[in-house]
Amino acid sequence: MNHILEAPFVREMCHITANMYRMGWDERNGGNISWILEETAVTQYLDPNEVLRTLPLSFDASALAGRYLIVTGTGRYFRNVERCPQENMGVIRIAQDGRSYDILWGFEHGGKPTSELPTHLMNHIARLRVDPQHRIVMHCHPANILAMTYVHDLDDRAFTKTLWRMSTECIVVFPEGISVLPWMVCGTNEIGEATAEKIRDTRIVLWAAHGIFGTGRDMDEVFGLIETVEKAAEIYMKIGGREIRQSITDAELAALCKEFGLTPREGYLDL
Ligand code: 2HA
Ligand code: ZN
């Protein structure tokens, strides 16, 4: 059996958490990632019959029965994942009845998956229904997007349109827009359900005064989405309420979509 520390999915998790930390998105134990892995990728490195621990789930995750995921650990720091992967993350498999999961690797010294695991799993289920190639949920705390949730209207359409106007790239990267949730207690099934409700339509959901939830097929897609949203928020915060003399019009946004063969979220552009 190959050594799991050399597995591409472990290397990729180390690389992405280190990058997210350096972006300033994951202070202390902030942020979490989960990634659905193909069984064949996992069994090259782990014996699927060797279960280290089994832990309960507080909701029905049977839509993910038998799925393997690599997940960051609760209370763990992204800053430390690269130098000690086995303590700061682990590989789990969802039980057939969707009421528990097995730990197959990692979470050493009594660790556990992220406190946001219910939210992650609910959002994997919701995204897989609309995109069978969906694989990743990434949560983090970028400063500008957080700041923006204090000073901007939290309406999905209004928030999306402001971001779209902050940089030409935005509507091209997220033509479906983004969704926003008002402040809620994190780590609960309730925030998981509310996020999953919105994630069907948009790969990004913002949590006011907390952070961002991004989803996608691979790390480049999710990281790129969050990076683009955060950059747009940075521009908005740099403008800082000063008078906007010119911007990108809705007609120009529509022209951009036409050029790139994209369909913007229906009803968002006033043409
Ligand atoms: O893992 O970011 O939302 C710490 C958090 C909780
Ligand atoms: Zn958080």
C-alpha cells in the first residue's frame, strides 16, 4: 500500500490550507474544507475495512452513503495542516444508513472533523443534486467580504449586482450570482439547512458577519471563486462610500455575458 502522506489528495489539502492561511482567510482555527474522494483514489492508500472510530451524525446523510471525504479537523489551525496532516485532518466514510461515519485515517490524538460537518454534508448533498461533478465545500473568513456584510444590504440580488460591478471578471466567474444569509449561530443543523437551501442556485453563500461558503468541482474552481468574490469586496471597501462617478452598466454586463457565452442569473440585469 502507498503511503497516505504522499496521496495527491493529502498533498492538495496541505497546499490549499497553507495558501488560504497566507491569504489571511483562516485566522486561528477559522475555516474548514471537505472534499468528496473517489473510492479508487482512497483504497490505493487506505484499507477500507480498517475503521479507527465511528461517530454519530445528527441528521440523515444517507444521500452520501458510502462516500469518502477528506475533512479538516475541529479546533485545528490551517497554519499547521501542512506540517502535521494526520493531526489536523482525516478521511471519513459515511455509513449506509447516513446516521454515522467511520474515521479511516487522521484526526490523531482524539481529534474530530470540523464543527461545520453537518453543514458541509448538507451542502454536498444539495450541490450533487444540481451538479453530479460537484466535490468540494470550502469555508473561510476573508476580511473584506465580512466587512461588506456590515455596510451593504443583504439582499441576494443587490449584493450580487454590487459585486458584479466591482470588477469585469466577476459576472464571468459567478454568472449565477451569490447568496447571503443573515447572521446565524454556526455549527448547527439550522445554518446547514439554510445554506443548503441557497446553495442549489449559487455556488457561493455568504454568512453575514462570519464568512463565506464556496463549492465546486475542484480546488482551483472553489479557491478561484472565493478569491474573485473577496477581491470584488476589497474594491468595494476601498471605494469606502466615496462617490461612484462611473461603473459597469447592466447593458455592459449583458454584453460581457454574450461575449463569453454565459447566462446571467435571470431577473438580475435591468435591460
Ligand atoms: O472552524 O470557521 O465556522 C471554525 C469555523 C466555524
Ligand atoms: Zn467560520
